[in-house]
Amino acid sequence: MPELPDLTVYLEALERRVVGQVLEKARLENAFVLRTAVPPIDSLHGRRIVALRRLGKRIAFGFEGERWLVLHLMIAGRLQWIEVGTPLRGVLGSRAARGSNSGRLGEPSLPRNALAHFFFQSGTLTLTEAGTKRRASLHVLDGEAALRAHDRGGLEVLACTDEEFATALTRENHTLKRALTDPQLFSGIGNAYSDEILHAARLSPVALTQKLSAVEIARLQMAVQAVLRTWTERLRDEAAGRFPTKVTAFHAQMAVHGKFGKPCPVCGTTVQRIRHAENEVNYCPRCQTGGKLLADRSLSRLLKGDWPRTIEALEDAKRGSAG
């Protein structure tokens, strides 16, 4: 799922391309992506985009007349931008497809996994989603009050005070992983960057928020801001002014997220994971948990008393199986 760094770079790219532009037409390829009926989406036609906002992990397009289009990419949703003048095979009604050259063999076409297209004089913005679950969503809203209802209220971690951060973190007694990814507590942090943040802060993902010392809370806040700023700059540099095309939860430069079985870049210890439903927690047992292995629910139930609880026990088990 795109998180704060990814969404920031998306917003910067959109700012340069659609703010000030009139939406000529919106076309849905999948009717279920639109989760509201009133106002209708065609009420946006002919309106100029005058603002862009990030609401947690949502992107809000502000149109003339206090009309809003709120986009939630969820896990697999992505955006593509196609400049005007690019022939688009099979896109009826788009400015680029009206010429006599439209539809010739070899011309580029909009992706098959497209859910919606938004046609502007300067180009076409397309919402795509990989897979078949269709979780990405669009909402057309009328007025600021309706827009605020889509804001989960999480703290903006790059603009908060130390006291605000500590208060939000310790409001309830949750694990650090759960707290960081709770959109009602913190805005824009998800599964990927929470792994990186906790590794940078040298804190266990299952440590309880109300058990942290003041020093640990301060270290966590510094890690939150450093990781999110570093990755925003890195993704911005990778885009280099172009529209982002490689928005992914996994990056080769990440320390632990998606690196199960690989060596920790700090200490060389094998990165471990906990899997639950569609999510997994990635961590370094030496840097973050004092050498202890966190029990993966499915494996620990299977192995019971044979579950290795330390790095050393895990290495002994590996040597034993190899022998």
C-alpha cells in the first residue's frame, strides 16, 4: 500500500500536471470502484482542479465549487499519467484517441487493469489495480464537512511536537507495530515503513507502547521522521520530475521490510518475520529484540515446544537439520 513517502511524490507529480486543469471527462472501467452515488461523478466534468490534499493514505482532488474526489489506492492501486499526444488504442472519447491514427497495431494502450480514466487537456490520469480483489475506491463528495469524514484523524508525524507524538503513541497500550500503522493514531504509516522505522529505532515490533521509556519514545519519534524524510527524498530523486512509475512496498535499499532470510545491513543477523493474514512483520532479532525470536503464530502452533526462541537456538536447529 502506498504510504506517506509514495503519496507525497504522487502529490508533487499531480500538482505539476492537473492543478489548474479542467477535467474534461471521467470514465469508469469498473463501476464498483466508485463508492458514492451523490453527487454523480459526471458532476466533476468541466470543473477545474484547484487543490490537492493527502488525507492519511488517501489523495483528495479539490474541484471548483467545493466538490472533492477522494482516491484510496489500498494495497494494489496505482496511478499512471499519459501525456497528451500519445496515441491511446481503444480509448474512445479521449483527446489522444480522436485522430485517424488511433488503434493502429503497435500503438500504446491504457492498461488492462485500469479501473478509471480522467481526461485533461494536458493528458490522461489512469487508476489501475493489480489482482482481482478490487479494493481501491473513489468517493465524490460535496463540501469540506463531507471531506473531513474521510480523514481518520491520525497525527501528522512530520509536523508534530514531541508531546503530541508521545500522547498519541501512549493513548492506548498496543504493540508498536499496531500503533504505528493505526490511521487514527498516525497519518500515512503502513506495513512497509513501520518495519523500517522500528529497525532504525532498535525497538521490538511487539513492545507495548505504555511500557516504553521516555528515551525510547524520543528515539522512535526521531526514527519516524528520519525514515519518512529519507525515503521521500529518495523516491523524489528516483522520479526526477517524471510521473512515478515504480511505486512499490519493496525496495532493494530497505533494511528489513521484505528481507526475510537476508542479512541485516547493521549486524548481519538473518532478518526474521511474523506472518499474520496478508501482512507480515520483518525485524532483526539482534538489533531489535535482544536476540529473541518472536513466535510466528502458525509456525509456533505447529512446532510447539520445538519453536526456537533465540538466534542461537535457531542456528543450532539449522545445523542439526543439515547434519
